[in-house]
Amino acid sequence: MEFIPEFGNIGFTVLAFVVALSIIVAIHEYGHYIVGRWSGIHAEVFSLGFGPVLFSRVDRRGTKWQVAALPFGGYVKFLGDADAASGKDGAAIDALDVDERRRSMHGAPLWARAATVAAGPVFNFILSILIFAGFILIMGQAVDEARVGMPKPLPADMVTLEAGDLITGLEGEPVTSLADLDELARSLPGSEFVTYDIVRDGTPIQVDASFPVLPIVSSVTPQSAAIAAGIEEGDVIRSIDGMPIYAFHQLRDAVAAGDGAELALQVWRDGDVLDMVLTPRRMDLPLADGGFETRWLIGITGGLIFEPERESVGLWAAVSHGAERTLFIAESSLSGLWHMITGAISTCNLQGPIGIAETSGAAASQGLDNFILFIAVLSTAVGLLNLFPIPVLDGGHLIFHAYEAVAGKPPSDKALKVFMSVGLTLLLALMLFALTNDIFCP
């Protein structure tokens, strides 16, 4: 059984995981802290990590900020809390006067408590939105027309286009946009060269160049067969099982036809030709309609022979893009969970700490930009998980607050203790199940 990921050493993996988790936890807990402060609830302790305290300081508001030895979570302990899970300290609450009780988590108005609890997951979603929005603000978005921004580096026998070329046709068929070019490329048989109608420096001409959507690696999926084989972004796959390929859909079709069989690839990388062997993995992929399909995959996405020309976007468009990406991740996660519960897809899709750590390391090994995007995805997942209606989690506390809003009083202390115990048991069972997935799932 392989516990050390193939992409690097265990130290790098753990470091990437700790960094990603610490950022996400810090944002989550800061959401609780700052909204609690705005709502008049006093935070006694803000802790990043658990266990022995490594560093701490007390600010002018009386909040102790600390970093603890076990960097796998964090908490904010408010006035009147008995523990990190915001259990009620009855004796401490009884000892407070009226004004002090208002500053406690359990003596504050319902709206203040609910807002403080909800703020943690909300701040996780905000982090994801801001990251996705930041990327598109910096990089811009591809223009609608099929215009070459920058050619990609390719093997010497491949022919690319020039910066500024506007593609108006492919193999005699009109092209009015990048979407047209992609759709047309999917319908054509893969061939070494195709004819483009282009406008270059204002002059319409025809040129023969390589197929528009090559088996060039635009991205590599963490914990995939491609990662295990050592495939990197920018690689060009020249042949599969000895057969030359010229289009990405030829690679995709060969993987599907192999039905999981081992594949021998010849890969071009920065002028060198490498021989690699990998075995596709069976994966469940979300569909646009909310369903899933199961396919054999090697874990790469293809790309055009050029980088499209890009244009800047406004702040509102960038934030809207970030919100859409975050919503898609949340919807896909919920759909995946439902399909696992109903047995439509494998429960091996649920990752535990080892799987998440390996994915963290894989993302970090592909560059800072990929690692930051992974943090955005994981932040959405953490925010969503915390909204599950399980006592101990934020969602469970919000259920208690909803009950209080309807019934006019909170659940009894005895009932709360029972619910919290049940919730903790459920959470530990879920974590154990995910951990067994990390160890035993292929």
C-alpha cells in the first residue's frame, strides 16, 4: 500500500496540506470572530491549531490570539463557552451580570448568535469567490473571436499560427468564435495538418498548420494516472501504444477504448522525447444537468495550439464569475454526496485527510497558481461541510437557533448535550469512513 504520493516526498505533501488548511481555517474562524465582535460578542481566545500553545498574545480588547502545536483546525472561544465547540458553560454564565451576559455567546440576542455562527462558512465562500475573481481580473478572459494571442511551444515538426492571426475558417467550414473552433475540431478526424482560413495583418490567407486541439497537456488532475506517470503541463503526447495521434479526441477515444488497460505513451517535453506507461483510472464526473458519468480517465485536459487573445474584465464581471465557480463546486459536491448515498457512484469519491493532503501536494507541485486555485476549491468544500445540520458543526448550531426562533426558547441544556454527543459521534464516524477510503480505495 502506497502512502507516500508519487509526485513528491511526504514532507512536501504535509507542508502543502498544513498551509492550505491553515489559510482556510484562519479565514473561517476570523469570520466567526469579526462578526461576533461587530455583534457585541466578546471572543476570549482565537486559536489556530489545537493542543499545546506555541505562541500567544492578548490584544487590547482582551482576546488571546494563539498558534497551537497541532495545525489541523482552529477555533474561537467566546465568553460563556465551555469548549471549542461553543458548548455552554452554565456556571460561568450564571456568574455574569446583565451587561457581561450580553457580551457572551449564550446571552446575546438570537440574531447576533446566528450571524456569528453563519459567518464562518460565509467567509469560506467569500474567500473562494475572491480567489476566482482575482484570477480572471489578472489574466482576463478569452475574447469571443478565435484570435491567436500567443503560440504555444510545440515540437519542430508541428506548425503553429502567429500572434494576432484571426481564424475565420477550418477545413472550409466557417469559424466565427472560439466556441465554433472547438466544436468544429471535435467533429473532424484527427490529422497531422489542417487548412485554416485566417486574417493576418489585415490580409485573408490560407495556411496549413497542426490540428487546433492537440493532445497538449493544459492541466493535470491531482491524484490521477497522469500525475503518477510524471506527465506535466505543456507536455505534448505524440503517440499512444505506438500509434501517432494528432488531436486530443484521439487520445480520449483511445483511453475509453482501452477500458482501463495499461497505455504506453510517447511524450514530447521541451525538445526531449520521453516514454511513459500509465494505467487509466475509473472516475465519476459531474454533468451539467447535476448527474454523473463514470469514465476511464488519465487525468489531463487538452488545449489549443495557441493561447487565445484575452481582454480585461470589470470588477462586477469578475466577482460574478467567482460566484458562479463557487456555486458550481458547491452544487457538484452536494450532487456527488447524494449520488454516493444512493449508490449511483462509488463512495471512494469521498476523500479523507490523506487524500486531501495528497491533492494539496499535487496542486502545489504544479505551481503557485494551481495551489491557490486548490485552496479556493477546498475552502468551498469546508464552508459547505460546516453547514451540514450536524450538532458540533455550524449547521447544527444554526438548526438550534432556528428551533429557538420558532419555539421562542432554546433547547434545554440536557438536550443540547445529547445532541452534541450524537453530532460528535457522527462526525468522527464520517472522518473514519473517509480515512478508510484513503487507505483502501484504489
